[in-house]
Amino acid sequence: MPRTAGPVVLAGVRRAIDGVDDGLVLLLAVRLRLARLAGRLKADAGLAMRDAGREARVRRRAECLAARVGVAPDAAGHLLALAINAACRAQGLPSDLDQGGAGAGTGIIPATMQTPSDPAPHPLLRLVPPPRRIAPLLRVLPLSTQKRLLERAMAKVLAAPMADGTLDFMAGRRLGIDVSDLGLRWVVELQGQQLVVVDAPAEATVRGTATDLLLLAGRLEDADTLFFQRRLVLTGDVELGLTARNLLDRLPWEQVPLGLRIVLNRGARFARAARAAHRREA
């Protein structure tokens, strides 16, 4: 093949990929219309609006098909999770991101964390100051104290992947964490067998609000949905950022100390309820 043919062929392949991407979006739009119709039919028939068994079957079917055609089953599972999540919103249902539970094989939220949707926020939660008002107080906290607290938290949460070498990809790499509404920014790097906060530019940065980052840490929302909804934003070295995100998605939650799991889960629920109360007031 002549050298000049390479760019021409590549351009054609990219146009084909663009067509597939357009098709995915159009198919999602069709799926949402069908989901709205299904919601109306279920309401008319007096049926439950959520069917965990069917959601599990939908995901298993997609994962089996993916395996047959050479696609990673977990990729198909995540794609279906986003589609079901969008369908729930289209039907006006709360989305707990548990698309099928443990039986689905690739549930985003572990079975130990499956809980019903949170109740309506208590009116008194409006008295809790939003993060942007707490930010000036946190900035008074010495950087050395912030660093020590963050390093201890990372050591506890990431003890298992640190021990089995899963975190080795972070050796000498710098990942930034930007808590936008608190005005807090850290850069972490793997040095030896410890993640430490360093004073150096980040190669990749994950930015989000305190509540959304806490929801991710507490396993109440998954990274795919938060990035899809632009509530988390990744900048810089995309490959490094995505590798770190995938690690968080696959973090063995049961190996995180129970006390820390409880604190993260309850803290995330409280932050989400407080945010909802402020939004209702607005």
C-alpha cells in the first residue's frame, strides 16, 4: 500500500467510528422513549416501577453477548448500567445505580452496600453550611495537617491494592485531586509502598465537588456515571486518570476497614441529603 494511502484509510476508519458513535446515541434515545412507554404501562397496570430481576437479566444478556463477540463483559455491564440509570431518570425514578445487584455479576455497588433510596431531606439540613462557606475555615488548617490526614486515609483505603502491586502504575506518577467547592488541591505520588502528597505539578487531575467525591469514596455513586454527567472532570494525562479511575471501580470494598466504610457511607449520605435540602430551598 502506498504511504499516501495510510492517512486516507485512517480518515475513512475514523468516519466509520463517528457513525457508530452517532448510532449509539440514537439507539440510546430510542431506548429512553421505550423506557418512558414502559413506565406508563407499568403505572396503568399497577406494577412495580423497578424490577431488579429484569435489570439483572438485561445485564447478564448483554455480558454474554459481549463475550461472544469479543467485547469485555464489564464494558458491556457499565454501558448497560448507564442506559438503565438514564431510563430510571426518564421514568422519574430515583437511581441507586444498583443495576441488578450481586446476581448481575458486575454490579457497580457491592451487595453489602445496597440500600433503598434515601428519604426526602429533613428541612433542618438547610442550616448546614454548604461546602463553599466552610472552605475559608479549612484553608486555615495547616498544609502539613491536611497532608498527614490524606496520606493516612489513602493508606487505609488502598492497603489491599498497595500490597498486591495493583498500584505500581502510580510509581513516580503524579495524580491531582481538586475539591472544587472547598478550594482544596493535592497532588499524590507513589513513593516506595506509600502514596504521599507532593509539592509538584500533577500529570492528571480529577476535579469534583466535595459531595460528589465523597459519594464516589462511599460507593454510593460510581465513577462512570459521575464522569458521564460531568460531575467529575478529568484533565491532563487521560490514560493515567482512567487507570486510577478503573482502580477505584474495582477496589475490593470488603477489604476497607469496617469503621472507615461506615464513616464514608454515612458521611456521603449526609452530604447528599444536605445538598438536596439546599437545592430545594433554591
